[in-house]
Amino acid sequence: MGNFDSSAIGQFILYMVALVFSLSVHESAHAWMSSAISFFTHAPLIGWAKPTPVNPLRWRNKRVANFWVSAAGVVCNFIIAIISGIAIRALLSTGVVTVASGGLVPANTNSMIAVGAVELLQVFFTLNVALGVFNLLPIPPLDGSKVLQSILPPSFDAGFEALERFGFILLFIAVFTGVLGTIFRIVMPIAWAIVFIGAS
């Protein structure tokens, strides 16, 4: 029981480290993109994480700016996932890590530091794939709804504004009906399969 508790605590800490870092990067990307747009359009704009408040009224081309600001956080999550996936594949190819029944483990050592580092790398990969996919869902207030709204003609704006009132309800429904779980059960094996493509 003691081993289980210490393992669970260790995994919780790893997930929290990865989550705090990934969410900070995600929200900072919104702020950075908004500030970049402000710089190029010469409109003063302030953005900061938690989640990032921005002022679309100061964007010259609202639809284009809204697309890039909304997509920036998701893009950063996928970039972190790609970097983590490349690192995992490189470690596999060089024999530094190997595949075990519980996931990836160091090949030639039982060092807690090495085990923790490999597990943290896996957490960064899975968590950022999950965050990226989750935020792409076209449900307000998630980024996917703003990206979709930016792509669709302005005639859809009224519908999106009406949908925003029920966004959190729709999210709860997606969670409790298992829709979200089904999406992740489809996406995560595909993501790991891409990492392992061609691996012996």
C-alpha cells in the first residue's frame, strides 16, 4: 500500500508540473500572439495568462486576428507534444529507453531520476496532445469555437454568440456522456502510433 501511495503521489506531482507548464505556455501564446498583432497593426493591446483576456475591438481585421490568437495556444500544445514525441522516439532509437507493459522505462538503469524523467516526458506528450485536442473542440469558450467562428462567414456570428451562453453546459454534457472520453480513446492511440512508426 505504501508503494502504491508513493507512486500515486509521484505521478500526481509529475502531472501537475507538466500541467502548470503546459497551461502557462498555452495562455502565454494567446497573449504573445495578441501582442504581435497589436505591434503589426499599431493598436495598443494588453494580454496576459489566466486565461488570456484580449480586446478584439482593437484589432483591425477582427476575424484574422481572432483566428491566430485563438489558435496560438493549441499550436503551442501540439509543438510541445511534437518535441516530446521526437525526444521519446530518439531515446527509443538509441536504446536509452525501452517499451514495458506500463509504458516507457529506462533501458539500463533503475535510477529514480531516470525513471521520473522518462515518465515526465510521457506526461508532457500525452497531456499536450490531450490539451490540444480538447481546446480544438468547437464548444465555447474553448479555442476551437473561436477558430471555427473566424473561418465561417459572419452570418454565423449570431449563432456562436447564442451558443456561448450554453458553452459550459455543453462541456459538462460532453464529459458526463462519455463523448470526451471517446475522443481521447481514439486520438491517444493514434498519437502514440505516430511516435512508434517504424520502430522495431
